[in-house]
Amino acid sequence: QGNADAQKIAFLLRKQWTLYSVTPLYRFSEAHLRDYARLLSAFIAAEKQKGLAVEVGVELDIKVAVSSLPDLKGSDQDQAAVLVQLSLRSPASPKNSEEKLVWSGWFCCVSGDHLSETLPEDFTCLPLFLANGAESYTSIVGSWFQKTFDCCFRRLAISPLNLSWMAAMWTGCKVDKTASAIELVFSVPCLPQPLDISYAIHPEDAKALWDTVQKTPGEITQEEVDVFMDCLYSHFHRHFKIHLSATKLVKVSTAIASAHCDGIIKFLQSQYLTGVLMLLTELAISQIQ
Amino acid sequence: MDETVAEYIRRTVLKIPRDEIKTMLQKWGFLSEAQLQTINFHQIKDNISQDVVQLCEENSADIKQAAELDIIYNHIYPNKRVWSVYQMNKTGEETDFFDLTEFKKKFKRQLRSALKNVTINFREYEDNAIWIRIAWGTPYRKPNQYKTSYVVYHSQTPYVFISASVLKSNLPLLCQALVVASNYCDIREMELRSHSLNSLKDIVFKRYSQNFQTYYPRPLEERNVAPENEDLRIIQENRNEKERIQRVNQQIFGDGPQPKLEFAQYKLETMFKSDPKMDVLDKKEPFRCLVKFSSPHLLESLKSLAPAGMADAPLSPLLTCIPQKARNYFKIREKKGVFPGSFVSP
């Protein structure tokens, strides 16, 4: 049982997930996941009939699976994560398990107490949604959930402020010797010729800097994040005379995870998965409220 | 005609924008004007290329002739490839008379002695540029026409521009052949790379407008500047600072267009320095960073940073030295000694 879950978690790593915030789901029940899979499957088939086909040409059968990821939560109050997967089954051998996974999406809530506590009875709190696969599938699945549970999906952007938090937090995490660099990507689009700047710091050196900035272990303040970023900016300025603070931080990549301001995340280490999800859950909740 | 040659010609024609196909075939000169008249150049490219292959079949094209067309294509569209710059050295002072025939003979001989299966084509252009196309094979396989390296050698200079392609293992062989054929002693790769071949030439041949360092910086001379907004209610804040930035920018970057580079990379191995009040990192070892700048037109982009308020003027010499130093890859270490704030780039 534990192994199967570990496999499922491993499946979440090293993939690019697009982030959405989701308002509370009305009358959603964990006991009915199989029924939801059936209904969603029928919905997709109907959409295809209407001509909103996702796959032009070959008539392929889409199989829907909805399952629970009980380990993906922060506290006991959290709702267990729900995973939706779409696979294509070739018509030539319907019974044959020649299935190709084409789309995955999962709802989760990690330490979302401050929202879930305030919700009335019939509502389920799963404010974070992550999707991997074609946009057209995301749209169909999203429509069904919106119709069925009276909720609302919205793309979750990540501000430069939140990206700097991620940079600071993830730099502080303990990783092994072969860790990749802390990379910050800045964009300056509004020039006559746009400019992108990638600033990558050796993980040991970045961590050494962060360790002298962070005063209380286990706790991070905005001030500490600001000092850390200012140090990096001034080191850069010393060399290039460019004010990175005047540019837009668009992406942060570390050995733990990478995050893009358009609301795209990649998890790279399973031991820090819930930590990152906790932060993202908080962002999603802020967007909903 | 060999099937592989036919396919190669077909694919090469497909790469060419439709409006350019006729001109390029004329430059190629393999098909007669009469034959070209028979082709409808307004049909879709697929059909045009089929017609061309048909005519090449009539003329029994071989791989060398097909390769000629590829050189012509790459000469007109060099920016589809990434070019690196190499510099050759010779010990003596004598400038040997350059004999093109000798060069080609020696080059082919040197290359073929190491690797039998290569296709080598030469084409000369007006500006003393010799274009060399090499398709690489292995001891057991015929040359792969789709895995080619290109060399552009200006015989009056020690510079060679190479677009190596995937088979990096053949690079030492190629360099050796160049050195032997041109009577030089050795060759080294400069840290300069770009898609824009002409810009690389501009930088290395110093053909861009350089800033001429004068001892007393002269104020901007009267130029035909469009009159400022006449509305007196609009006041330019910081006018002096804006003008200073323009002046400094012009001194550093010069007046003319900048050579076109797409990226610059800096490996920093300098110390981290901070205000001692901040009580942060104070290590004796370098703070290791890798910085990459990228832009469709990097130097123009950097030039616009100070006027946009995102950088100081003058911009750091690490960036402004790119054309003069003819490099866009740097390793920066702390300079020890009298001026702790300055950097050294080996």
C-alpha cells in the first residue's frame, strides 16, 4: 500500500504543472469518486459529439480515472488530494491495456485550515488545482467540475514577491552534494530589444549566504527574504551596474522545485513536496478570498 | 541520379522561401535558363521542389552539385546556424602569398588522410571569403549530407568562422586541416559565438563604429534634433541626468548600430562583499555564480538599460568591452592588490 502511494507521489515529480485556484466544491464526496469518473467520461464523450473534439481524425476512446491521494495533506483537517487522469485507449484493442496517459490534474489542500474552518457543511475545501497535459483537456475537465460542483477555476499567477520567498526558502533547504544551482531569471520586456537575465548561484554559496541572514531556524520573515535578495542584487550590481530590482523576477529554479510567474511549477524532491504545496495552497486561498 | 541526392535536393529546395527559389537556382547555375522557364514558381513548394528534382534528374546531378546549392543557401541565410570564431597564429612575421589552389589541395588532402568518407565543397566570394562545406561520414559509412560543418575563412586574416554542427568530435580534425592548409602554426577558439555571422565579422574586423576615447570628453555637438515638446506646461524632471546618460552612452557605445549578438555569459568567481553593518556572509572563498544575458539584439538592449533607468551610466566595462575584446564568454576573478574593486578576465 505504502509502495503504491510512493509511486503515485513519484509520478507528481519532474512534471510541469499549471496552477489554478478553485473555490470550494459544493456537495463533493470522496465516496463517489468512481461515479464522478463515469460522469466525467460521459461528459467528455458528449463534448466530442458536439464537435468540440480534442483529437482530430482518429476516433480514440478516452478513459477517465479519479482517485484519492490520502498522503497529500498537511493536517488531519485537510481534505485528501484528488487525482483525475485521462488516458487514450486505442479502438483496435479495447480490452488490451494499451493505454496512454494524456492528461493529469489534481486538487489538493495542504494546511488550508483558515479557509476550511470557515466553510459551511456542504462545501469541500480543495483550493489548489494542478494540471499537466493539453489545455483543451484542462478546459473540458474544468468545465465539468464547475458545472457539477458550482465552483470556479482561475489561473494562479505567482508574483515576484512570492517568487523571492520561494527562492529564499528553497535555498535554505538541506540538499545533497549534487544539488543544482539556485537560478533566478529576470525579464526586461519593455525595452526596444527585450532582455532576459539568468543569475545562477552555486547552491552551497547561496545557502551559506542565507544561513547568515536567517536568524531564527524554522521561521522566515519578510525582512530576511528582503535582505537575502538585496545581497544578491547588490553582488550583481557590483559587477554589471544593472539594478535587478528594477526588472521583473519571472522564474526561480532550485534543486527543490522550480516556479514560473505564469503559475507553473515543477516539483523535484519528494521530501519537500508537502512544504511547497503548503505555500501554493496559501497563494490559492489568497486568490480566492 | 542517386536517390539520396534527389531527396537531398528536394529538402534543400523546401528550405528556401518560395519567392527566393528561382534566384537561388539561377545562382546555382546547374539548371539552364530554359529549364528554369519550365517551372511554375507560383505553385506550392512541394510541387516546385518535385519539378526541380525532375530537372536535376535529366541533368544527372551528383552529390557535389547538390552540395553547391546547400552552400548557396547557407551563404544567404547564415543566421540559421550558430557560428564560433577561431584565430590562427603563426610564429614568423612573413606574410605568405595566399594560393587558393594550394590551400584547397592541402585542405582536402589533410582531411581525407584522416577520414576517407567526407564530402568537401569550396566556394569563393568577393570579400575574400572562402566558404567550405564538409559533410562527415565514418570509416564505414558514407558522408551524412544532413550533418554538415561550415567554415568561412577570410584568407587575408587569421580568422576562421566555424559552424560545427553536432559532430563535435570532428572539430580537432577540421582545425588541423585548416592550420596545415593555410600555413599557420596553431589555432585557438575565441570565446565568441553568435547566430549573426556578419556581426561576428564586424566585431573581429572592427567594422562597427567604435567609441574613440578622447582625453577631454567633448560635449554633444549640435545635431538635427526634433524640437522638444513645445508645451511649456510639461517640465522635464531630471533633464540634466537624462542628458548625461545619453552622452555617456554615446561615448561608450558609439553612434552607429551595434553588432548583433544574442547572448553573453559570465562565470563569476569573485568575493561576496557587503556592508559590514548587515552582518551577512563574510567568506574568504569566491561566491560562485553564472550569469547569462540573452536578447534578440543584446548590445542594443544593454545600451537602452541606462536611459530606461535600470542601470547606471556608464554601464559596467564587463558588458561594454564585448565588441572590443571580441568575446561573449567570460570568466571573472577578483583582481588582487591595489584596487580591490576591479576585476580580471583571463
